[in-house]
Amino acid sequence: MEDDDVIAEAYESFMVRRVTKVVKGGKQLHFRAVVVVGDKKGNVGVGVGKAKEVVTAVQKSATNARRNIVTVPMTKYLTFPHRSDGDYGAAKVMLRPASPGTGVIAGGAVRIVLEMAGVENALGKQLGSNNALNNARATVVAVQQMRQFSEVARERGIPMEELWK
């Protein structure tokens, strides 16, 4: 994926945390930013960065997110082709397609990732962990496991109409 494709019109959403490291002279303060970058047309990336200043941490994580962009398979109703589950660390995420007009019914990081990707109708559930970074990455893993109907038909060597019989 070429970086310029997404950068042309990219949307960002981020979360910043204050983290400290205890050293001999006291506590060292840093900021950790988790950024989700997407073009709302099916491309999304999650990145993380740490720095002594918030702005620098956000810039680092945005750069990291642009390096880790994945494509979200979607149907013409801007939902998923099928159900998918994703794991990352202790975080588990369940994603399900939804009928038109449902909207994105998901919480926390899952909702942000899906909205940045341009998904308009979906159901998502975070299971196991409340860690925003791990839930965002689990969502990306779940999305990467999805396949389009045309791709499945091509792999099986049958016409698309055969899939629904």
C-alpha cells in the first residue's frame, strides 16, 4: 500500500496516556499516544508512539499507523461480508455484519477503528480486555481474517452464484 493514497485525505483519532518510569533521580514522565488513521473508504491503520511531549508522541504514532495500514473488505451496504473474531494479547474482539441503517454498534477502540475504516453498519464486541491498544489491534486482526465473496469463489474455482446455493 502506498502511503500517499491514504495521506491524501486521512482522518485521525487518538488517545493519550501519561506513563512514568521510576529512575534513580525520581520519576521520568512520558506520553503514550495510540492513533487510528483511516480514509473512511476501507483503509485503516493503528499505531503507537511514546515521547516526552504529547505532540511528538501523536506524530510518532501517526507515522507508525500509516506504516501499518490494512484494507477492510466491505459489501455494498458498507458492512462486513461475514462474522469474524480477532485476538491480540488478552483482548478478543467479535465483529458481525449488520443490515443497512443499523449503524456502528460497538464500544471503545473497536468503534473508532470501524468508523475510521468507513464501515457504516456493523456490530462489534470487546471481550476479555479493556486495553484500548490491544482492542484496536484485535479489531485489525479480525478485519484481516475476512475475505470477499469473489475471493472465496475464485479460490474454490466456482462462479459467485454457486456460493449461495
